[in-house]
Amino acid sequence: MLSAMKTEFFESDPFSPRKAELLLSIDTDYRFEKGDEVVIESGGRATKIRIMDIRVAVRSGILSREVLALKV
């Protein structure tokens, strides 16, 4: 059984895989993949992003991940 993982979406620099602005933080068990397109709706606005990189970390036995994305 999968459990939800803390997932943070960051806007990425288009020329290097560096994280910039935090776009969204959620707990989910969804498996995101490079190239996926996601629409984030918040505050009456919709922002479409394309996933460029996914970084997974294990700290004290707890999984978390950072998703780097470009706005499209």
C-alpha cells in the first residue's frame, strides 16, 4: 500500500536544474514523471507546468520529493 509523500513543485531555471519559486506543496502518492504536464489552479488562476526533474530524499525514514518544472 502506497502512502502519501510530501511533494513540492518548484519553478525551475530553464537552462539549469536549479529550483526557484515554490509553486505548490501537496501530499500525494501520484507518480509524476519527467515530461508530464500539470495544471495548478489556485486563487482563480491556472498555471500550466511541464516537469523537468524529480528529486527524492529520505530523511529519518520519511520520503519527500521536489519536482522542478517550467511554466508553459
